[in-house]
Amino acid sequence: MYLYNLTLQHPTASPQAIVGNFSGARQQEIIISHGTRLQLIRPDVQTGKLSTIIATDVFGSIRSLAAFRLTGGTKDYAIVGSDSGRIVILDYDPRTSSFVKVHQETFGKSGARRIVPGQYLATDPKGRAVMIAAMEKSKLVYILNRDAAANLTISSPLEAHRTSSIVHHIVGVDVGFENPMFAALEVDYTEVDQDPTGEAAANAGKLLTYYELDLGLNHVVRKWSEPTDPKANFLVQVPGGQLASSERFDGPSGVLVCTEDHIIYRNADAPQHRVPIPRRKHPLGDSGRGIIIIAAVMHKMKGAFFFLLQSEEGDLYKITIEHEEEEVKALKIKFFDTVPVASGLCILKSGFLFVASEFGNQQLYQFQKLGDDDDEKEFSSRDYPSYGMAQPNHPLPRTYFRPRALENLALADEIESLNPILDAKVLNLLPKSDTPQIFTLNGRGSRSMLRTLRHGLEVEETVSSDLPGIPNAVWTVKVRSDEVHDSYIILSFVNGTLVLSIGENIEEVQDTGFLSSAPTLAVQQIGDDALLQVHPQGIRHVLVDRRVNEWRVPSGKSIVAATTNTRQVVVALSSAELVYFELDLDGQLNEYQDRKAMGSTVLALSIGEVPEGRQRTAYLAVGCEDQTVRIISLDPDSTLETISLQALTSPPSSICIVDMLDAGINRNQPTMFVNIGLQTGVLLRTVLDPVSGQLTDTRTRFLGTRPVRLIRVQIKSQPAVLALSSRTWLNYTHQNLMHFTPLIFDTLDYAWGFSAELCPEGLIGITGNVLRIFQIPKLGTKLKQDALQLSYTPRKFTTHPGNSYFYIIESDHRVLGEDAGAKKLQELASHLFTRGCHLCVIDADASQRSQKKAVDEAVLELPPEQFGRPRAPAGTWGSCVRIVDPVENKTVRVIHLDNNEAAFSLAVVPFEARNNELHLVVGTAQDTLLVPRSCTSGYLRVYKFTDDGADLELVHKTEVDDVPLALLAFQGRLVAGVGKALRLYDIGKKKMLRKAENKTFGSAVITLNTQGSRILVGDMQESVYYAVYKAPENRLLVLADDAQSRWITCSTMVDYTTVAAGDRFGNVFVNRLDAKVSDQVDDDPTGAGILHEKGLFMGAPHKTQLLAHFHVGDLVTSIHKVSMVAGGREVLLYTGLHGTIGVLVPLSSKEDVDFISTLEQHIRTEQTSLVGRDHLTWRGYYVPVKAVVDGDLCETFARLPPAKQSEIAGELDRAVSEVLKKLEQLRVTASGF
């Protein structure tokens, strides 16, 4: 077995985000780290929309990211800390649209290790130095400068190590142009190591330490170190230093220390200021729970600055510092707004806030105001004795705010993110769909979603209007060549033509000079200010003064096909002749003296656009009924001579010549392509040599069941081709590479480009008698997402074999369930009522009013998908079972679980004892604690399907002794993984009946798969076991296990002896049981042979063999054996926690294996990782990579310089085009992407 790994959807989690002028232009961009990938996005200041400029794999794990700018510079660089043991400085080159490695300095071993720097990065605000630190002990400082040629230089590392210390956070201190200073939050564990009682660990304090880089002596010294709050977790840089132009100070310098429930201002030899963090006033909130800050951003304005800090609830706080020169007068805090919980915040100078969400979509907000003039209460350190530091070890009195909807921010745009994917299924459920959809469970808490992913570009429809008849074609046309927008829409019917004018309203016009009594074959704006109409009986040339020059077809003949551009017209007559016209310098259309006889009926014609600065395009493509396409010269020296010919497998239905940029073929100029649509629904794409006119590099693709119709359009100011068949496809250029993607839209009969004021880059199409105007907003997103809101974090879901419903289990820790929340509110209300009675027995109405006042109803009604649910103590769960109709994308029914039960597993089981009637079994546990894993009792809830599966009725509930983490239907019974035990249950009248059990598993059973009497058991820590059920003896026996322990997360059976699984360290592997052993076990009716065989390595009597192993770099959450293309080969599709979707494609021939693996070896040597990680060791992170080729690396071949491409292709004895064709073929045939 040999597999080819392809990523269909790259990770979308965003652990870090930085902002800066990376392109050197006067516009800010954002770089987002996706763990193994870097993405540069640019916000449009006018529209507030985000657009991706470049996204690139780094083939390594990014641990930290920081932006810096050299003193006096205008361009920002990105510094990357990774698991490569190197610090890397990247520069974005806008000319090639790529990241360039400026410097790469090695300082340690590879891998994410405790004492190898890379976890933390801090830069000097003036761009003179950078500190890179490890979680423990090691800190290195690099001096950054520029040489005589103004190039960035980096020094040797200067050590700032501190033994026996754990680093929690580091930040650069703003000291102006004095020696660079860095602040670190550290814990010294010297005494902890020597104290066996654990008392020292409980009392270990945190230190705030300043490290100074002495630029004169070129070394780092520990300048200042003082104890701070032991619960401190985050540092924020405070502006400081003198301005070069005046004596005024930018700020007081120092840092904000964020601790639980408090913010402290600290600086060496300066008084401390402390303020409490305001908390939500919610009646159901956990009052014993502290609030910590998880993200922060500082923004400088002219003469002022402020901070936005975010709590783990998602609330933003605005912090300001009142100061005189370097002396702080007061530290002030107030609630600002609530946004999703972020891993990074970026404020742009154009008035936007970018929120890199920890889970879910990344969002861009626009500042409406800065929250200075609202009614929100502000808390100041001046209001407390000694600025809040009178008793530094005691908390300040709690402060509260009332959560509310957004006031200071407004959502401008968002980038869809699949992070995190918790489970997935691949099914074809949607009507009229010929490819399967991917259904994923995403998100966390109340922001969770069920998403339906369909391969294709999303379409935004602007207009949909019924027409009086059914047109067969539509065009739009300008009146003058220099106009920006189109003036007319022309609709061709079987017996006439309708012309509509585009203005404030779209209405019919008569005086255009077009012939309305005949159908139209082609429309063109020709010359500077004339229009052209081709109809079956002739050509009408409408001049600017409405005079019409008409060319008529010879009697007995008619025009059957036509093609036009702004200077040339070619028509094909029913007599199989070609007539060629060209515009002269006076604007007259002249017919060429000779006509070209083709010898076969012409079915399709195409000429390209006139190249800039030229009089004409040189080539015409003609498709004939004899299943050929001929390239004919339009050059004055050889007009209408045949240059080359291509044979086809069926008659052509449409041809389109277009010049498009494809960096894989030529990155400097567009390539001329001839697109040929066949009547069988196949598209051929061939490269036309602009010098010789020869056709090379033909690629084919099946589009649908209808004959293909091709239309040349403009998308994002770039030429593109619409291909209409039973699905509509778009061939376009994005980030300099060519893509071919279906549109998620109704089938179109005809389409054309459309440009108007409200829709400048749209398309117009017809479906039956409906006219549709639409646009394609996001070219970079190939998966359209439809989301359905869920209540809690989804865990797993399953399908019903008889209907299309999904059954989803959701559960959240530290959240009150519906019943528990209502009960607590009732208790609170009754307590307040009783207290009101004691206070004043007579006035009962006043007591009720005080209840309402105390229990703020407006706070209870806040939407949880925006504000989250109030947090509860550990061991409290909110959980439900949800029935969803994925076709309608709606919730059918929600069943909430009571008694603090949480659902962990589910299965649809046809019980043989009940005549194979289907039941839903849900595994739950009561009062579950995560660490250590425990519960008061587990349950197997059995539900009966009612109302055709749209509702559930509880049959009975069976108590078990541990959490049931895996359930599976097996031979008319239920097999369950309950803690460490594997059990077989049958259904009884009052509860489930245990029939067989095996307790030999290592930690906890979390996955189950079955074929025949074989059960594959995935253990949480001990990889996959092969078990078998022997009915005569009623025994569950383990026959084989893995030689290596693995932390399994998901598994699927590839065949009867083979399993593919993923683990929580980002590996996918394939194991196989020896066929002889498999047959031997199957032939043994009682299992006595396995029972008495001696175990190997304290395990099962047999071991599985490792066939393939690959590190994908994301925690694998599901794996499926599916076919992604109708009639295509089966592949292994996996999903990752960070939003990754990938496929492992089996390579079918030895020739393919040799070719692809050799290509991978060559690219490994040429294409070095952006973060300096060795590709082979990255893909073999924990176990050496085996029998898997990295398709993502192979596909970077298209981005290599042409000389390197030719060199590698030469080594493979192939042409460059053949290598590209093979890579495209592997992707398309396996995934359809």
C-alpha cells in the first residue's frame, strides 16, 4: 500500500495574529498563523472586507509570531519562532507575492521542547532587538540592525538564561532610545525541587523581572526583579520614552500585569496601581470563579494611548492610564464590548479591530466610537487606598457591569473557520447533487455549529426576474469602449430578440438599431463606439449615429455559428464556409476576399481578445462535426490557412480561446488556452503556442451530463471561463494559479458578464424563463458552508438508515443545563421572596418587584451564541440530544438531559430481540469529573424512534459503572466500551442485559468498528485491538494488538484485516493483521486457540504490521473510507481539530509510486521550509514517515522557478507540463477539488 496525502481544506485555527506594513505600502496587513501555515490578509479600508493575499504552508509548527520594524523604517518584518530550533525573519515580497526568508539562525534542537526557545517572542518597540524564550530557563536576545546597503542584519545570540525558572510570559518594555529592556513573568522552582512535602510548590511566588540589553557592552543583564501576584498570567507593554521632536514623554513606560480579577501597573521604582476587573452581573454565574485576561492590544494615537484587554468570557475592557510625564496618576478600567474569545487582537490605524478567534470564525470589527462618552461606569485606582495596593495580598471589592449588545464596535466582515472539527460524516444527502457533502460538528459551547460543506464557489444572487418567454442566449454590451458599465442586456428568443437598457430600472428599448424580429447569434461592442449584431441572415453594424450597415448572407444559406472581438468577426455558414471580417482604421467592417471551405459542418468558433497594442488576434479555433478542432491563421500573410488540428472523441459543442495567467506554466505573462467543450459533457483544455499556433498539453475533465457551453467572462478584473453543463463551472486565476471549481447555483442555460453600478463585477444568466444577476464574492474559498446553530459543544453524531435525519449529542462542562438553570432561578426567586416577607409582611407586590429587580431578566435573555452561557462549578454539565434535518438545515427536536447527565456516545441499533426494530442508544454519565476521570454512575439510555424518526421516546435507562465512551450496533445487539471494559448487551424489557465482557484493555475504549464477527477496539492510550466474538462460547476475545502504544482518537476499517486510525499527536497510520492469522481465527469456532496462545510483549498473542504512517500536523478527529467523485476510487478522508480536511489517496500503479516519490525527494531538496524545519523529520515527527507521499509538498512544484521546474522534470524524464498534468490528475480524480 502506498498513499498520497492531499489537504482539501487547510487548518483555519488562528493561534497568533500580527499587524503591520508588511508589503511596504501605506496600508496595513495582518499575518495570521494557522499552526502549520501562514496567511497574509489585507482589509479594504473602504468596504471593510478582508481579502487573502497569500497563504503558504511552512511544513513545521509555528509556536510564536511577532512583527517588528527597524528604527526609521517604513516596512515591517515578521519574526517566527517554531519547532525547528531556529529563529526566522520573513519579509513579504509583493512583486512575487511570497514570503522571503531574510535570516535563519539556529540556536537549538528541533521539536517543541521545554528548554529550547521558540515558545515566546518579544520585540523592542523601537525595532533594535528581539528576545526569544523557552518555557523553562532559556532566553536569547538578538540585536537587529541594518548594513550599509540598508539590508537587515542580525547579531549572534546573547544569553539571558535563568536556571530553575519557568517563564509564563515575556514582553518588550518601551524605554524610548535607552538600552532595550524586556520584562518576563517567571517562577523560580529551585526550592520546589528540593521539597518533598509540596509546601514550597504551593507557596512558590511569581517574579516580574526586567532584562536589559546593554548595547555598549553587548550583553544582557538582569536589571530588576520583584515578586508580583502569584496568579499573574499576562504582561502588556505600556508606551514610554521621550519623543525625538520634543521633551514630552510618550507614556510612563512599564507593564500592565494581568492577574486573576485584577490589573496591576508596574514599573521599576514607581508606585504600583491596581484595579479590579469588572465582572458580569448574572444570577446564574459561579461567584467563586475568578476572571483572567487572555488577550490584549495597545493602540497609540497622537498624544494618547489606550488598551483593550479581553477576559475568557469574551468581554473587552478599555484601560487608560492618566499620567504626567513618567508619573502615573491613575489606572482606569471600564467595560467596552463583548466579542468572541480571541487568541489575538489587532487594532488597525484605519479604525478596525481584528479578532483572531480561539474557536470559530475570525472577525473584523469597525470602531463606531471609543467608549468615552457612554454611561458605562469607569473604575479608577484613585478610588482605592494606596492606589489599590494597601493590602496587595487581599482582593479588592468586586465590581460589576451589565453585559449588553455591541455599541462601540460593528461587525464589518468575517473569515469562515472550521476550527474546531469534533466529528464529521461524508454523505450525499442533498437533492440534485452528484458529489457527497461533508457534514462537520464545529465550535465550542453556545457558538457551536453543524456545518454542511459543499465543494464549490458561493454565489450571491442580486436579481431574479421572470421573463415573458424562454430565451436561448443573453449578452450585455457597452455603447462605447471607454464606458465603465454595460448599457444594454440583449436576450435572444427562438423567433426574435429583446433589448433591455440598464439604468435605475431595467426596461425594454426599441431604437437601438438591433433587429428584433430574428434570433441573435452574437453581440459585440466593436471599434470605439459601434455595436454589432449577428443573426442567422446577416450582420448588422450599428454606428454611433444609429446608421446601420448590413451584410446579408447569400440566398439559401444562413449563419450557424459566430465569434467576435472588438476588431474581428468570423461567421460560419450552413454551407460549411467561413467568412472573415476585420475593422479598418476608419471603423468600417471589411470582408476578407476569400471564404474558407471547411468540408464539414461547423459547430463552434472562437477567437481570443485583441492583445493590447495590436490590430488583431492571430488565431481562430473552429470545431467541426467530423470531431476535429482546427486552428486557423488570421495573420495577413496567411489568412484562413489551417495551422494545426486536434482530433476529439465526440463532436464539439463550444470553443473558447482565452489568455489566462497560470504561474505553473508561465508566471510572467498570460498563457493562451483553447477550451473545447464536447457534446458528451467533457471539457478539454489545450495550450495554444502564440508563435507557432500548435496545440500542446491537453487536459480533460468531465463536467456533467449536458453538452458543454463555454463563455469568456471577467472575474475580479481577470479573464475567466464559465463552463455550463449539468453543473456550472468557473475556470479562473487566483493568487497566480489556475483553478477550476463548480458554482453552487442552479443550472444555467446561458450566461455572460454583467457590469452595473450596484454590481460592478457580476454575471448574468438564464435558467428556463428566469433572468438571474449574481456575483462570486470569495474566489479563495472552495467549500461553501451552511451552518446550523447548536446549544452546547457537539460531541458525536450518527445517521438513521431509513431517513435523512442526524442525531447529535451535545454536552458542556461547567455549564448549567436547562432544568438546573430553571431550578436555580426558582430557588433564587423564592429566597428573595422569603427575605422580602421578613422585611415587610404587608407589601407583597414590593417583594415581587424586588425579585424582578434582583434577577435581571434582560441579562437572562441575552443570546448565548454571542455572550456564552454563565460558568458553573466543576462537575456541572449541560447536555442534550438533538434531531436535525440536514437537507432543510433545521432542528427538528431537542431533548435535554436532566440529573446533571452528559452524553458521550450514541449508536443506532437494530435489536434482533425486537424484530430488528431500530433504537437509538445514548451513553451518558452523571456528575462527571474530567480530572481525574470519574462519575457517580454511567447510563445507557435506549430511545425508540417515533414520528418517522422526528422524535424519540425513552424506553429505559441502564446503569453502568463507568463512562460509556463508545457504542456500536453488532449482530442485532449492542457492543459498548464502558471505561476499560468491552461489553455486549441485548435489550430487555426494563433494562439492557449484559451478555459478554472483556476487561483486558489498557485505559479506556473510545472507538469501535466492526465487520462480520470481528470488532476493532480503539483504546485511548494503547492503539487498536482486534477482538472477535465467538457465539458458541459467548466470549469476546482479543486476538491481536499494536506493537506500539498510541493515543487513538478515531479509526475506520479499510478492509477485513486493515485499519486506518488517527491519534491526538497529529499522526495517521494504517495497520494490517496477517491474513493467515485472520483466517486461522475465523476457522476456530470456539476461540480456544487464541485463549491458550501465549501473549507477546504482555499483550495479545498476535501483533499487527504497520503499513503506512504520516504526520499531518493536526489532531485527527475523524477518518472515513469514502468516494469523493461519482465513480471515482475510494480514499481515506480525515478531519483535524484545527479545521483541516485531507485525503489519503491509494496510488494504483508502481509507475505512479516511483514517479511521485522521486518528485517528492527532489522538491524536498529545492523547497526548504519557511521556518527552517526539515521536511522529512516534520512528516515523521514521532514515527518515521512510511509509504505516504506528501501531496502538499509536491504541489509546490507549480510555484518553483521555471529553471528548477525544468531541472526536476528532466531528472524524471518528463516535460514540466506532464508533471503538472499528473499532479492535477491525482487531485481531481481522487477528490474532485
